[in-house]
Amino acid sequence: MSTSTATTTEALDRPVPVLSFSPVVLSVPGRPVDLQVRVSAPATGTGLPVLLLSHGHGPSNNLSSLNGYAPLANFWAAHGFVVIQPTHLTSRTLSHLVADAPGAPDFWRSRAEDMTHILDRLDTIERTVPQLAGRIDHTKVALAGHSLGGFTAALLLGAGLNDPDTGNVVHLVEPRIKAGVLLAAPGRGGDALNGPMAEQWPIIGALDFSTMTAPALVVAGDKDDSRHFTDMGPDWHADPYTLAPGPKTLLTLFDAEHGLGGIAGYDAAETTDENPERVSALARLTAAYLHTELHPGAPTWRAACEALTSGPDAVGRVEHK
């Protein structure tokens, strides 16, 4: 077992203190404002994998930014990942600055490009964050995204996009990303995209999952009924699994709604299904999945599934293809 594998395996068993540093400010030519990111890393360990986290587009002012998703970011960092969270241009914290900028309001291309810029500047990030230099394994990069962040993750993992402005198919796949987690991501378009928000956000239905070939864990809540986009019901959020080629894994969380128990922030008012136990289980399952994908042969994912998705207290069910 390599040093990197051993270090991360131990971290998944025993959480360590987390160092969180923000903002790291990256100047990006052509971007209307600088790209700001939060970096959360375990206080100890080397050969650490990178986990990019793309926020959604929720109703809070700050959770859809580098300041959100602490229940996941803190767990992942405490268990061996260097978590990097950008503030995308869709963030409400930037709406007064970028409302009229090209690409508004969905900024679909910019959101994906943020992650590529981060990977291009990993050396700078590593030098800027105290006590991080020399501890990252630049060959082990994963990605997670919630809701609109899941849309962004799908693009980076290989999904095509039918650009509604040009009619052209766009591919923004990022080959440095080895695996991803899509959390309550949007599903298919076409006739299925028939809710009242469909006309305002047509981009949501523009993804083609048939080219999303990278390994991914798709997480869907079986009570996540996004009627504002579709009348398909919760199955819509399983589309990134159903319509994409393998290798893919689907985790269906029992009784979970769009907040998946409260992943966007501690005690967030918009969480309709607050359940700290569900959030804890999801954090562990996602960390285990990505650890096994980045360290092929590691038993981490199998062990987590046995502990959390089997028996009478299972938090959900898992299927693979």
C-alpha cells in the first residue's frame, strides 16, 4: 500500500483537525470578478487528494458560495481530502456585481471553467494556504456538486451540452478529474422539463448524459420531487445514472428531499428534511466512494455500504452499472 493510500485510509477511520483558509483569490482574465475559493485540509497527512466542491443555487445569501456546505466540506477534509470551494458567478453574494455580465444568470460555462482554473493554479493555491505546501497529490482529483453544482459536475465529467444560444454541442470535460459525486443533480430535458421554471432556466434540460463516461456516484433523494422543473418525480434526479454509461453508482437516500438532510449548511432554514444522521451517513459514503475510486482496490466503499446501506437501519440503497 502506498503512503498516500495508507494516510487516507487511516484518515477515513479517524478524523483529524481541519485547517480552513479563505479567501484564496485567483485573478482570471475576462472573469468579471476574481475567483475566490475556500480551502479546507486535514492538519496532518501527505499525498492528499483534491476534492472540488461546486455549490448549488439555493435561497440563502451565503450558502451558495465558498462559505457553504460545511457539513460535507468539514467531514471530507477531516477524513483526508483537500476540499476546494469556489464562489461561482451564480452566487447571491455576487449578484449585485455580475447581474449584467455575459453568461448571466446561469453562468453555466463559467461555473465549469472555475474548476479548470483551480486545477491550473493548484501550485499557487498550495503555496498560498499555510501548512499545505507539498502535501497534495496532484494526480488524484475528484469533484462533487449539489443541485446546480451537480449540473456543473456532469459537464466536467463528460456530459455534452446543447447550447441554447448557438445550437452547438459543447463539451467541457476536465480529464484531470478522475471521479465525481452528483448530489440531487438535475435530470433530462425534452418533454420531461415541463415545470414552471423550465422556461426561465432552459439550460437545465440541455445536458446529454450519454457522453458522461467518467466514474460517478449519483445521489438522489426518494422524496426529492422538483415540481418546479418536472412532473417526473424523484426519478428525475436519477437520470445522470440512468442515462449515462458506466461505470456509475446510484445511491438513493430514503426519505431525503432536495437538501439531502441539510448538506448546504448547519441548521439551514431552507432544509426541508433536516436530518443530521443522514448528512453524516452521506458524508461518509461519498468520502468512501471517492477514496476507493482514487485508490483502486481499497475496501473503503464496500465497507461503508455494508455499514450504512444494509439491514433494517439502512439510510438508502445502492445499485451499480
